[in-house]
Amino acid sequence: MQTWQLQEAKAKLSTVLKRCKKEPQFITLRGEEEAVVLNLQEYHRLIGYKQNLFEFFQKSPLYGLSLDLERDKTLDRDIKL
């Protein structure tokens, strides 16, 4: 894991971001570790990323399936009491 001083990380931000895809990058402030730069997939894994409802339905095995949503419009039906 690479450690960067804050001023160096600011000057080479694109390099820090490229390297965080392989491993976390530590940033120090006054010699003490202050922050970690992670890639997005690792971040989602750590926080337990929860997809929104739209993403959930898009990833459903039923996505794109044509369903017959017509209702039976008769008003009466046999009910056993």
C-alpha cells in the first residue's frame, strides 16, 4: 500500500486514483494517516452496497419478460361460505 503526503497526493491526484484500482492509497497529514482512497467496487463491498428499486428490477430474471396483466372483469364469482 502506497502512502502519500497530502500535498503530494493533491499534486498527483490522477496517479493516486489509478493506483487505488490495485490497492488502497493512504494519505497522511502532518505525518499521521488521515485518509484512504479506495476503488469504488471495494467501497461498495465494505459498506454492503444496496441497489435501488430500479436496479433491483433491472437485474431480475423476469426483466424483459412479457406478462399478461389483463384482469378478469366479471363482477360475480362463486365463493364457498
